[in-house]
Amino acid sequence: MGALVALAAALAWAGLDALRKHLSTRVPALALALALMLGQVPIFAVMAAVDGGAMRSSAYLVPGSLVALTNAAASLLFLGSVRRAPLSVTIPLLSLTPVLSALIAWPLLGEVPTARASLGIGLVVGGALLLSLARRAERGRDVRLGALMMVGVATLWSLTGALDKLALRSADISFHATYQMALGALALAGVLALRRQLGDLAAIGRARLALAAAIALLAAAVVLQLLAFTLAQVAFVETLKRGVGMAMAVLLGRVIFREPLSVGNLAAIAVMFAGTALLVTD
């Protein structure tokens, strides 16, 4: 069950990556990050009201707040990265996340991957590295900056999985999702106001349909991922998410954004799928 939920979450995140790249060319990064987070608040608030989701202990506040602020920062870096560089260059760098997540979850949560899961993680990361090498010709200044920003995203997201799981020990999924989105949106709104860029929000009107689709996909991805964290190890969920996401980034980059696709790309994708298969059948 955990594998199916994690796989569904991974597919939702992959679709969202493509939508965010499209939106990042039409809406400034900070305004877009705020719109995406703000759009989640009423969805999750209704969920919390329906299922009675609540915070069960004050122990929730530290990990819950850290998740919100870390996700807000990661969202900004992600949007800046995909605006500057192709998906097939930047998304593979998120292969760092499963490894770092496993290292962080070990001391924080006591989660130790099995030998089979460790092999699967290794194949996914190895495939991602092959994918990066296959795109080594991408050396423009913007591409390098986009790649560096995505390394920052991977580092921040490697923290959030363990923090999410810690937070869910003291709160229900619907409450946690509402809290993190509301606090993250508040933080981003404060940054936007301090920069005197509130006028950038007007650009949202030019991309209403795509933004609505992104909000719906983000809500599904968040709920499925949080549910997966309650059913499986953090490293398992993150590896599936990254493996599927990286493979889809190359394929969607080719189909939607006309990014080149080589034999090396396909070989790397095959290696990542092999690693994903090991994880799903573990």
C-alpha cells in the first residue's frame, strides 16, 4: 500500500514540475510561490474541518514550523532554477535528496533502509548522475546558476521528509498541511511586501487556468506524500518521488518544451526505473 501511495505522489509531483516550469516563464518566482501556497490553504482547511484534523501535542510546533519555512525557501529556489535551466538538467540534481533523506532519517527517526532498498536508492542516484553527464554540454551561465539553485532545493527538501514525519506524530495530516501552507504563504507574503513587489501578483491573472491546475496537483501531491510518510520510510518515498520525477522531467521536457533527448538520457532513465522497481517490490 505504501508503495502505491508513494508512486501516486511521485506522478503528481512530476506533473506539477512541468506546470511550474511553464508558469515560471509567465509569473515572477516569488509571486508564483505565494500563489501556489495560498491556493492550498482553503483546500486543506476544508479537509481539516471535515475530518476534524487537529494538533494533538505542542511537540508539533517546532517540526511543523520548520517544514513550512523550509518548503517556502525551497519553492523560491525551485522556481528560479527551472526558469533558468532545462528540466532535464536541473531535476536530476534532486537525486541528492533520497540519499540525504536516508542519512537524516536514520538518527531522527531510526529508519534504516533494507539492503534491497539501498540498492534501489543507489540505482536511482546512479541513473540521475548518468543523466546529468548526458547533458554536460549545457554550460551557459544561467544553466549553471539554475543547477546550483537546484542543489539548494535538494538540500532543503532532504530535511523536510524527516520533519514531516516528526510533525505527523503530533498532528493529523489535514491540520499539518493547512498549517504549513498558511505559515509558508505568510512568510512569502512578508518577503514580497518587504521587496515592494506586491504588484507582481497581477501577473497571476494571465495564467489562471494553469495556476488552478497546479494548485490542484500540488494539493494531491502533498496529501499523497504525507500519507506515504505514515506508511513507509522517508528514504523510500523520496527515492520513488525523485526517480519518477527525473524520468518524467526528461520525457516531458522533450514533449512539452522541445528539450533534446539522447540515447544517454534513455539509458539513464532505464537505470532509474530499475532502481524504482526494486524499491516498489521490496
